[in-house]
Amino acid sequence: MTQPGGTLHGLDQPTPEREVARVELEPGLAERLEQEQLPLLIAGGVAHWRALSSWTPSGLERLLGSTEIDFKLSSSNAHPDFRQTELRHMFARGRATFGEFLRKIGTGPDAQRARALFTGDEQFVLRRRQGVTTLNPVLAPLLADIELPTLFAEERLYSVWSWFSGRGVRTWLHYDNNGCHNLNAQVRGHKHCWLYAPDQLARLHPFPLGGSNPAHNCSQIDVEAPQPEFQADLRAAPAWHAELKAGDLLFIPAWWFHTFRHEGELNANLNFWWKPLRPGWNPVAGRQALLDAAGRTGLAKDPAAAATLAALDAALCGAETS
Ligand SMILES: O=C(O)CCC(=O)C(=O)O
């Protein structure tokens, strides 16, 4: 099978790929998302947002230009920078005004521009916990030009993040460890996304519990240059592919692994996580339950428990893949 638009990785044989179905906003879609738990691309799902015309570089500069922000800083296009060996380099940050950040990602050679990325790890836009909504005043102006998608009940909303980047950025293969469904809105630019179902956990090799890398929801695999020991598994794992253009809305079901490649001059996204109506059970959800329990009980940081937790994690991640 050929790889539609954009390359996932440098393997000699392409991974079998399935194109994510494109649908329109239509009655019954919300129920379909909850029921099927398969990725869907809602074509033009946010095409009516004023942000599509107002989030130009100069419009964003007017809105947020003087705001001081932290952003991810990689030695390459990969975020987090797991091509590095030291944690402080993997998770390096830069600091600048939003206006300076826009110039950093918007000028110069692509290789330079892809080194910086702003996400909700640095500053969330909105959070809803125990029924209380908190707006981040710094990024709240972004909400004036968008509307909350109507595909889930507002009381189920968990978090809203914004993402800003230049061309060439690769977000590392990972799953969202909050257990939420995700609607990712492309406001400006375009992106390719590859997704893997939770039943592929054994082939995707997340950083193990008990190991030195705390990003347990991220794969160890560099999909752009897969390490020899992971190539057979990556090749065997069926990938779903979607191309998001400005105005599109991508549904990422809870617990699906995903990685993005950013292709626009300026890529701007807003994503919405919400708690599923009917949380499902699958290998990733099961593994994350162990990780969460280890964190809550303090066992995750207890050296005496490290080997046991690592063995349990390895058993969960090594369970047979369908
Ligand atoms: O836009 C990206 O590169 C990543 C988005 C993502 O990981 C998410 O929406 O959860």
C-alpha cells in the first residue's frame, strides 16, 4: 500500500495504512464518536470559526504578541526531543514573547523553524475539574474567535490546549494519558497525523515504568528513523492516516497512539479533551490504570518497588496484539 501524502518513517517497506474516513457535521455524529471509538476527520467542522481568518501572524501578534511564554526547544524537529540522551535536553524549554516566538517559527530555514513548539504543556487555555472551569487569562483572548464544538456535553469538557508551530515539526508518538476523547481543530496551516489503535500497545513500546524516562505515555520509537530493534513491530502495526487542512476537526478516540507532522508555514490548532460517556477498557487503559495507581500510592517513586512495577508494566505491554 502506498503512503498517502507525507511520510511516516524511513522504513524500506511502508506500514499498512488506512485513511481516516472524512465525514461532515451531521445529526447523530456525537453518538457515533462515542459508540465506534474510531478516528474520524470532520471535514470543515470548524470552518465557520472567525479564527480561520483572524489567526494570521499579524493577528496573533496583536492578540498575544507581548505575552511572555515558555516553549519546547528541540535540537531537531522532534518534540519531545527523545533523540537526545539526557532528560534535561529531551525536555528543554525556551522563553520569549509570543511575538518573538512567532518570528522564530516563521523565518529562516525549515530545520531551524521546526526546533520550537508551543503547546498546552507550557500554558493551558481552559480546564474543567470537579465542575469548575478555569480560564488561563493569558491565552483566554484566543477563545473570542472560536466556538466550543457541540459534539460533547459542555460538562464533560476536561481541557483546551493551543498549539503553534512552523513547518517540519514532528510530535513524538504517544497516547494521551488523561483517558479523554480528543477533538483537534486545525485553524491555520496543515498537518498529517498517524494513529494506532490501543490494541497495538505491544508493538509500540512505550517508555517503561521503572525506567529513567518519565514520559511513560510516549513510544520509544522514533517513527522518522526507527531503531532497528523496533522496525519489525512498527512495520506490522496498522497505522491510520489523516491529513488536516484549515477548518478540519480530527477526532482522536481515547487511548489511541498518535504522531503528527506539521506542514504549514504557520500551524495553529486548538484541541478539546472530554471525558468519554462510556469509558472503554483496552490494553492502554489497563496499563495507564497501573501507572496512575503507582503514582497515587507513591510506589512509582519507591526504589524498592521499581523492579516489580517494571515487570508488571512489561507484562502488560507485552500482552498479545490482535
Ligand atoms: O498537533 C500535534 O502535533 C499533536 C497534537 C496532539 O498530540 C493532541 O491533540 O493530543
